[in-house]
Amino acid sequence: MQLTVGRVGRRRRYPRAFASESAMIVLSAALGALVLLPIHWSLAAIELAAAALVPVWMMKTVCPYCSLYGSDACPSGYGVLSQRLAKRGDPARFREAFSRNVYGVFPVWFLPIGGVLYMLAVGIPVPWLPLLGFVAVAFVAIPLIARLHTCRTCPRRADCPWGSRTVPPPSGTRKG
């Protein structure tokens, strides 16, 4: 089993990193699908399919441009898997690739919110408990995990449009 380095001096197994990152996406999608189910089962299926495609989308469009492409040092665990899906890109274009493709994640987050607005407009009862769970996972837990773990342990965070904004620089240094 391959090992990856998380925080300095700590080693962890990259499949665990991939599983923990993906688990939050899966939980978010499952809750989002439960929110959409009262409208129509097909919307719930679209939410689940979109969530399954998000990691693949990122591995094909962003990871090839990262200097951790093909490496088990990637904090999300996508580094090794991405090389099976896409050819190496130019690492100098990482910021551009990330900025252009991160929006592929948005449908997974905003389809359930749009569904709730529709339910409120037409009088369909809103499944409040799954909605609260969805909001907690998608808009609180996932960004918090990114800020406290994934982005914080990523060696590319200074070059990343997301990581450079979400993780403060080490004390005594200034953001460029």
C-alpha cells in the first residue's frame, strides 16, 4: 500500500485520504438526492450521478496540471488516480486549470437548493432534515475540511486559487 505525507512528519495511506475526501462528497450527494426526491426521482438520480462525476472531472481537468500529478503526496488522494484518467499537463497552467474547472462542482451543491426553491414556489413539502444535513455537509463540513486539512497539507496551496485564499500563510510571512 502506498504512503503519503500529510502534515510534516506524519504519514498516512493515500487510499484513506481518497476515501475521506470522497465520503463527504457521497454524503452530500445522498442528502441532496433526498432533498430532491419529493420533486422527482430523476432529479435525485441526476444529483447522485453528478456527485460521482465530480471527482472524475477534477482528476481529468485539474490534477494533470498539478505538480503532484501521479504522486501519492496529494492530500486528496487524487494524484495517483488522475494519471490513469488523463495525460500530464503543464504545471505552470495549474492555477488556470483549477480556476476554469472548479465550477464543475457547483451543480452538486446548487441543484438541491434550486429544488427547495421550486418546492417552496409550488407548495411541495420541503424535507427539512435532509436539507439541513445537506447544507451542513456541503456548505460547512466540506469547506472546513478543505481549510483545516486538504488545503492546509497541500504543498501547492500557494499556487492554488482556492488554497491560497482559504489557508492563512505561515506566521511571519506575507501573502504575495
